[in-house]
Amino acid sequence: MELNKYSKSVTQDPTLPAAQAMLHAIGLTDDDLKKPLVGIASTGYEGNPCNMHLNDLAVHVKKGADNAGLVGLIFNTIGVSDGISNGIRECVFRFPQGILLPTPWKLWLRR
């Protein structure tokens, strides 16, 4: 099974030197560019006690990926605290029927 089926189109294509230069700039070596790249999503957000530990957890997942011979790259997503945003007019999504939902539901519905 070819694990770098998709990432090799960026890491090993000689016509994409700028993409490879960006990866070198973050510390990857030529050997790293031969490995599969794995995206690690973190929904961690320091403004929410329910999710604030997730950034630390992503670092552990990255170490596991590295130990397995992969290159883990952490990326973040939008973080919203429902406890903070509930009831704030700017953080509410209004359906045409007049139903109100807090912002996290608005984000979920866009998926």
C-alpha cells in the first residue's frame, strides 16, 4: 500500500520547487519529503475549558506519527465556546422560520 499516494504529488514533483521549499522552511529534510504527510486537526481553543487540552493532545499524535515513519502536520480549526456565545446576538444564526441556534450549530450546519 502506497501511503504517500497524495502527498508525493507535492513533495516529490520536481516542477513544484516552491512547495518543497516551504516544507523545508518548516524544518523538513529531503528524507522527510519521501514520507507520507499526515494532517492532524486540532480543535483546541484556550477560551474553552472543554477543548483547551486538544492542542496538547495533537502534539502527542504528531509524535506518534513521527515514530511510525510519517510526517505529522498539525492544523487548527475554528474554536467557539458555546457557553460564551450563547445568548449573544452576534453569535446567533437565525433560520428563515425564526428558529435561533447558537453559533456552534451554525458552523456545524455549514459542513
